[in-house]
Amino acid sequence: SELKKSKDKIEDYSRTLEQKVEERTKELKATQAQLVQSAKMAAVGQLGAGVAHELNNPLGGILGYAQFILEKFKKPDFGVNDFKASQRYIESIERESTRCKKIVENLLKFSRRPISAKPEPLDIANTVEEVLSIVGHQLKLKNVRVITEFRPDLVKVMGIVNQLQQVFTNLILNAQQAMPDGGELKISVENIIDEKTQSPNRVKIEFADTGCGISEEDLPRIFEPFFTTKQKEKGTGLGLAISYQIIQEHKGNISVKSQVGKGTVVTITLPAIEK
């Protein structure tokens, strides 16, 4: 009888424990999702000024072209040459409007929560280009020269596009902040060839800057949540921690090499889609 009571107590405790573990796991996942979104929105905030400038130039051009055409239309002697000039400006309006539309689309794609966590085939070079369309003007304002080197015949990877955009944006903004007086950021994407099959099995993305670098003592801690070497108003310490988590969830790897005064190289590898 005593043994049965003890057994029943143990079984009851076991069930209760499993339930508590399940509840805590759900809570942790929810908190983790909130942290990812918070870090993402912090990055969107940093992008705000750059995007405003990026949109301001083409919108200014569109306004100027429209005003020019309206003035032409008001002329009593509006002729063929005026029509041809107006046509060119209308083409410019279309081109600049398409540019604005692309910037806004990429920003929305970056900022929204994924409707589904289901990955899709992605062209990594195209994903990097979408990020650069958002942050490019901001880099120019900070005198950061961007060099892209995308090897031909890149294989696709399975990924969630706005999560990977978040990683790339964090790394690019980190590089820009590490070069307050300007510098060079080289972004390269290439296939990694499997020695046995002689076919690409991974894609490597590398971000190399000429910034201030990271000290040897800080380097092992850079992926820790809330650890940052930046001033408080410039970083939360979540960017690299969230980036690490996202790359891990994509079954990839992320590593950092750095030397103080010489710059930093961040390397990401992601598994290629099996053919």
C-alpha cells in the first residue's frame, strides 16, 4: 500500500513537472520571439534617417519633373519638341517612382513578422542587394565605400528572408558604426564546394570592414545577449546575439575574426539546397 502511494505520488509529480516544463518552454519561446522582434524594430529605427534621405532624393526629382511638365503644358505654343522633352521627364518619373517603391517594399519585407516560419529557396546575393537598397544611402553619408563580390552560379539556400535580412542589416550597421570616419566594407558571397562530391554544399557570406576592430578579450563575448562594446545610445547588445540565434536556426554557422585598428571579418555559412 505504501509503495503504491509512493508510486502514485512520483507519477503525479512527473506529470506536474512535464506540464511545468512545457509551460516554461512556451514562455521562453514567446520571450525569445519578442526579443527578435525588438532587435528588428531597433534596427528599423536606426534605418529611419537613412531611408528618409534615400527616398528624399528621388521624390525631389519626381516633384521637379512634374512641375517642369506642368509648366510646358501651360505654354500656348506647346509643340513636338516640348512633347519629346515631357516624355523624357515622364520616363524619369516612372524610373524614380519604381526606385521608391522598391525601397519601401524592402523595408516592409524586413520589418514585418514572418507569416509563416516555413523557409523558402533564397538567392543570398539578391537578399544582400535588397538590404543595401535600404542602407546604401546611409553608408554613403558616413563615407563608407561598399564593394560587393558575388560569384556566378550561386546555389540557393533555404531561409526566411526577413530574418536573414535582419542579420545582414545588423552586420552592415555594425560595420558602419565601427568606421565613424569612413572606410571600406566588402561583402562577398560564394559557394563552398564539397571535396567528396565536388558540388556546392554551402554558401559563404563574408562582411569585411576596415573599422576599429574588436579587442581580443571582448571577442569571445560578442554573441552574448546584452553584451556590447558600443556606447549605450548606439547599441543594445542584442544585434549579434539575435543574429547568432537566427543563423543557428537556419542550420548555419557564424564566426568573427578581428584585430584592433585593422578591422573585422564576419563569416556566415548556410547549407545549400540539395539538388
